[in-house]
Amino acid sequence: MTFEENSADILHADTQTALDRAAASTHRHEALFSDRAFHIKQSAVRDVFDISIRPGLVSLAGGSPYLRSLPLADLGETVRRIVAEQGLESLQYGAGQGTEELRRQACEVMAAEGITDADPADIVITTGSQSAQDVAAKVFCNPGDVVLCEDPTYVGALNAFEAYEVELQPVPMDADGLVPEALEACIATLREQGKSIKMLYTIPSFNNPSGITLAAGRRQRIVDICKAANILILEDNPYGMLRFDGMPLTPLRAGNPDDVLYLGSFSKIFAPGVRVGWALVPRHLHRRFYLACEAVVLCPSPLSQMLVSAYLRDYDWMEHIRASRLLYAARCASMLAALTEHLPDGVSWTVPDGGFFVWLSLPEGLDTYPLLYEAIDAGVVFIPGAAFTPSDEPSNKLRLAFSAVPEEDITEGVRRLAPVLRRAVDAAGH
Amino acid sequence: MTFEENSADILHADTQTALDRAAASTHRHEALFSDRAFHIKQSAVRDVFDISIRPGLVSLAGGSPYLRSLPLADLGETVRRIVAEQGLESLQYGAGQGTEELRRQACEVMAAEGITDADPADIVITTGSQSAQDVAAKVFCNPGDVVLCEDPTYVGALNAFEAYEVELQPVPMDADGLVPEALEACIATLREQGKSIKMLYTIPSFNNPSGITLAAGRRQRIVDICKAANILILEDNPYGMLRFDGMPLTPLRAGNPDDVLYLGSFSKIFAPGVRVGWALVPRHLHRRFYLACEAVVLCPSPLSQMLVSAYLRDYDWMEHIRASRLLYAARCASMLAALTEHLPDGVSWTVPDGGFFVWLSLPEGLDTYPLLYEAIDAGVVFIPGAAFTPSDEPSNKLRLAFSAVPEEDITEGVRRLAPVLRRAVDAAGH
């Protein structure tokens, strides 16, 4: 596929879906699709992922972690031993819940974040956090059920939930994250409409894509509101340890073992290529969640799990996190400085204190989706804001990722982006 | 968990589910479960898996491949290089569809089985074949839709489909596999009842658990019947290359690219611990299937995929398959000889010409489920037949696996099993 075809794909994903459906509808198999199949969407992020590896482009699109600081040669020797000396275990089927060692280690990671009472028996190791989101949607949501989420929120979670015909209801955020009063009002309105609200899906620390963090002072209040309304919280915390100042905010799960299903991931503190995450599930919900995990993958990969376990056992993973925090903090600072220097009036952005992302707002009424094409022509890639909301409306926002790009490239990428945004702002008469 | 608790678990899985539900129903979160959550079952196979690793027991339960013949030291060196020298790729996020190299190689594997027209663009790499079954159920089945299957069939597929509230309809088999006339009659009856039939799920070669193979002369007829009825075939072929005489039977997919969604797996011809399989999807169905795969795992593990690719590229994988066939053939012969020598009259069994399993039938009216407890006391483990049918009726069948156990242990296991079966047959007055 050529570059242009590919970028055209992104811009016309909706059109293409329609065409696709029209093409399929000429086939007698069209009638075989489930209702939910028509809710499974193209992910703009994934398409941009394919584009963004083209040479010459500066990609501020993908939220990939920086892996060059991992001790790859040593890890190679570690994985060699796992296969050569423990191959009958690492290459064989394993337990559906995951290895006991890794479940114990996940508890140690959570303890470092502030969850001190996790029991390995309540954990299920998952094929990345994505699989846990899929299973949560499956186990809890009937078609038409409501899941509350931040606005904006993680596109992969939107895709996971929408595939089960879930109605996603965005709850307004301000600079301190979810607004408790707005959450209460939203729940009240939905209940008046007779809706069944099952969960609040939240990324409280360094939300993807906005970088916004739920303030410490609001956290228990959010849990209490949900608890009072009998709504389960699905807390997705892949970036929690990556707070620039080094002090992770206490997760919602910490004091609320019955009311929060917590999702952890090794993708951002170790490596996404192993596809290993975990779910810490309230005990009264654990069995069904675990059985559903087994029904989707039989078992998580023993090879991947043993590599993650060895990494947590034999390496200074806390030091790697410390170094990563400093690196991401410096990259974030570079991005913020470049934005201040180059972007026109009328564009604002968030100032994250952790994670991978900065979220830009253009003047009301602008649509960042068509700007992506211009940005690619200018040699830089971002993700348009529309990807991160359940709404089909145009969005005047966009996401920039600073995690995977060296500082000088961040600066260059913002420099390339600036005239694209300036033209758009000027054309809109601002 | 102790041995006894664990075996009690198996025997009382249904009771425990009821207790579990009762316990959960005392919790205010009970109302949060989806309807489908109550269709997600305990897998007897997985529980027996946990038991069967106890020292001293002969496990004829788990369908694990034999891995000692893999060149583990060399594979260790291979995976070392994949991490040490290509870690920025193998440990990073990858493409949702899987790597192009592995999709090309999957086509080579299928060519060796008789599918010569597969296009890498039509393949999606999946987290084991299980994930492909889950996605197929998700993309094609509404609650109440019917999926036809062999009787007996793979327990993991039953679990995957039942989790989507699919109605599984077993179609009778004889020694030559699915009976075409029975399939036609079944479709006609279901249609008269107004049922929506979406798929035929079939393991045509060396069916798990029965070891029965769909005769070559019946294969196209089965496809034609489904095609005429507009029913998609989901062909699950993990054992296809493991035909003892070395000549794989041509898959249903071979001449029927539009009507068969083919599932392949590296678990039986390489190693299950990497959790890598693939789906070859009819082109008009590919896009939705692929997007659904992405929504459940984002991407298959690049590390696992690169290891499988290196194995297929740098090792004599066909020779490994040849050696595996001979090994499994010898183990199967040992099992059949031991069954002939030790089992009482009234017990019969299948004679597979490939795969991992022999399927035993006790006299009508007997239930093999309670016999498992006695067998464990006698030092041998099997899987009761009830695990492999959608029905809740007791089953007079049981599955024995010869794949993972040395010949002398197979003989010893059958020797231990014999008195348990003899007592049951005698007690039943046969």
C-alpha cells in the first residue's frame, strides 16, 4: 500500500466501512455477521501506526514506550535460558490464571503504587491489558448497557466496549480529571432514562490521550459516587508508575478492594511486545472473570510470563522505571517548550505530570481530522481527537505522544506541525 | 489447594457454580453481570490439567504436544538473538494483523497440507487458535444463533461459543466423521424450527476428542451442503499435519476459499507456549474479522511471532513434524495394544490415524464422570466425555491422550484404568 493510499484510508475510514459493508452485502454471507460485528470499528490509531514507521516522518502519533534503555543483550541471555533450560515449561501450555510467580510479582508492582493488600489468588494474567478490557466488557455488559468513561479516553477501550454494543457515556473532565458533580449528574440523568449503567472505565493517572490526572482529593469521592450507585469501577493504570516526580498517586483500588477492578500492564514499565498485563479482580467477581479469560486464550503465554518474571526478579526494574520517568519528563518538557515557541494563538494544551501524551485544543468548530493529511505532507503525524471519543462529531483536539521520540525530533515535529495548525486557525478567522 | 479439594472441584463443578452464583447473588454486584457471563463455564479439562501435573499420576488427560524432541538449546540461542539484536522490534507493539513474514510462512504450512492458494493478506495471526474461535463466535453469532458441531467436539470451542450464548447443535458422526445425511436432516429440522444457523464448527482431521477423521470422500459433500444452506464452515485443523502415514488429508478449505474460514495453530507442530495460531479468512469476511482480532488483543506478540518465524525459517520443521508423527504413531499403537490387552468386554474405542486422542465408549447408561475420582485414586487421569458435548447429560465416553506420555507410562496408565472400568461395567450388569 502506498503512503497516499494509506493516509487516504485514515481520512475515509468511515466511507470505507460503508463501502466495505456494501461490498459484503452483495455476498450471501452478509447475513451471517452478528449484530455486534457492525459495531467493531477501524482504529485510526492503528492505521497511523502503520504510516508512522515511514522513514523521514516524525511520528508524534504512537504511544510506544522507549525501549532503548532496556538491557537488551542481558535480556537476550535471560530468554535464552528460559527456552534452553526451561523449554518444557516455557513452550508448553500453562495455567489459565497465569503463573503463581508472576501473580505474586504483580502484587509487588502494585504495592509500589500504593495497593498493599492484593492477593495473588485474585489476579488473572492477561494477554495485555487490552484483553482484560475485552473480557470486562464481555462479562459485565449486555447490548445497550452503559459504561461511563472519561472524555477523551483510550481508543482501544472504546473499540473493546463498542464491540459488545455497549453505550459509552463520556463524563466531563477538567484539569483535575473527572468532575464529581458531573459524574453524579450524568448517573442521575441516565437512570432517569432507564439506562443500565454497569461500569466507570477510567484512566485516572495521565489519561490517554489527554495526559490529565484525577486529583488525589477527588479520588475517593469518585469511588464513593460509583459505589453508592452500584457501578463497578474499571481502573486502567498502565502509566501510574510513570509520574515525573516519582511519587505515584494512590490508585482508586487501594482502599476499595470490592468496588474497583484494577488493570495493570507490563507494556509501559517493561515491554509491550510480550503482551502481558494483569487484572486484580474483586473476589466476588473473580471466578467468572477468570473463566472468561480462559475462554478467550486458554492461557497466557508461559514464555512471555517467564521473561517478565525473570525481569522483575533479576533486574533492577525500579531503577529502569526511575530512568524512564526522567527520560519521559525531559521529552515532555521539550514538547511543551516547542509548543510554546511555535504554536499560534488559539491553540492550547494540557501540561501532564506523567505518562506519554499532551492533548491540544484548537478553536471551537475546527476539525483536526482533515489536518492529519496536511500534517503528513509536512512530515509529522499525530492522532486526531475524534479517535478518542465515542461521539461521531468532528473534534477540535489532537493527541501528541512524546514517549518514543528523541527530544530533537519532538522539537522538529512540533515545528512542522505549527504551520498546519496556524493555517487552520487563520482560515477559521481566529 | 490439595489434591482432594481439586478433584472434588472437578466432580462438583456444577454444584460449585451454583454455590458461586449464590455467593455472588448476596453481593450487590450480582446485577452487574452480563447475561452471557452465566454461560461461561468451568472447563473440566483445565482443572484436570492442574491435577495431572502431580507426581506419581499418569496423565492421559492433557492434549499437550511432546516437546523434548525440539532443539531447545538452539532455540534458546535463536530467541536470544531475537531479543538482543532485534529487541526494539520484538519487544515493541506490532501490527494488528501479525507480521508479514509469519503470514507468508503460514501459507507455506498450509500449502504442505493442500491449501495452495492462500494469500498472506487474508491471514490474521491470533493468540493461539482459541482466540480465533472466540473472535469467530463474536463476529458471527448473536445470542440464540446455532453453531453446528461434531459430537463430541473440542471443549475449548464449546466454551468459546457458549460464552456468546450460542446454541450448539451436535451433528452425529460415524467412523468416517460427520454423516452428510445427518447434517442435512439437522439443518432442515433447525430451519423448520426457525433457527438461525451461522456456522459448522468442525475438526475434520483427528477430531479432539474422538480421533475420528472425516473421510476424504465426504469432505466436499459436507462443504456443498453448508454452502447450499448458506452456513459458513469454521475448519479447525491443528492436527492436520500429524497424520501417522504422512499424507495429510486435503482440508475443506482447499477448494473452497469463499466458504471456509480456516484455523491453523503452531501449538501442535511447534509449541503451544508461544500462543500463536492463525486464521485464513474468506476475503469478503476478512476486514471485520481482523478488526475484531485487534479489538481483543491490539496485536499478537511480536516476540512470539518472530520466534515462530525463525523456527520455520532456520530449522527443518518438516523433519520435526515427520519425527513427531512417528512418535505419536508409536504411542497411539502402544495405547491401542494396552487397551486391547487390559480393558474389559463392553468397552470399545476409536482407532485414530493421526492426532493425539483415543475415545472410549462404555456401555450405554454408564457415566464416566464419577469414575474420574476412582481413576485418580488408582493413579491415572482422563477427561470424562461430558466435557466434550454441549449437552448436560451424563456421558458413557471418555478421552485418553497419548501425545505427551512415554509408551511405558501409557501402558501403565491403561493398566491402572482397567480395573476402574471393569468395576463400572460389572456393576452395571454387563
